[in-house]
Amino acid sequence: MGIPEPDCLFCRIAAGEESAHLVLEDDLCVAFLDSRPLFHGHTLLIPRAHHETLPDLPAELVEPFFARAQQLAVAVPKATGARGSFVAMNNVVSQSVPHLHTHVVPRVPKDGLRGFFWPRTKYESDEQAATIAAGISAALA
């Protein structure tokens, strides 16, 4: 585990081989906008190395990974004008890409999220997604 998987979409994004609207990029992690967001600003945080689930993540990477999730939990609402965030992770079941990823979703009261049946939205354009990604990156600074 930990070696990039050529068939993994998220490994290809981390390597720069697939396009994504990046909001954070360092030696350990990459964060980018979800292409099918619950709400605009919905961000995915991944370890750069391929680890499929949280139990697969080496112990020494847990704290720095979640420190970045904590930073995003501040930056995403700040950049989107939301009141808070929803931070979640699936392991195997409902994990659409088998590469560990944490969702950071901006939230406002009465936004319609109830239970686990969530409507997905789309960005109106690539430019809109790029503007939101840049705003989250700036909020991280």
C-alpha cells in the first residue's frame, strides 16, 4: 500500500495526470473539488499515496492527514459563506473511488441535507468551479 495505482482516478489526480480543481497540494495530501458536489465548495481530501481506507493509512500519517481536514473544515465555509461544514469518510461501502478520501461539505441551516439521501449538484461552468477552488485555496493561506 502507498504506491500509486495507475488505475486509480485519485492517484492520477494526485500525480497531475487527471485534471481537478485543486485547493490544497503538498507532499502528503491533495484536496480538490468534488466533480459531483452536494453543494458548491464540496471538497475531497486524499493522501497523495494510495491507501484505500482509513485502516490502511499508516499511523504516522493519521495526524497530519486530519490536520489538513481540520484546515479545510475552516476554509471551505469561509470561502463559500457557509455557516459550517460536514466532514465525512466512507470505508469500502459507498466509497465510489477505492482511495481514502474525506469529504468536506459546506453547510447552512435548512440546506436540505437529511439522512444519507443527498442530491448532487453541478457547477455551472469550469470557470465557476475554478473560482470556488481558488477561494478555498486563499482561505487556507
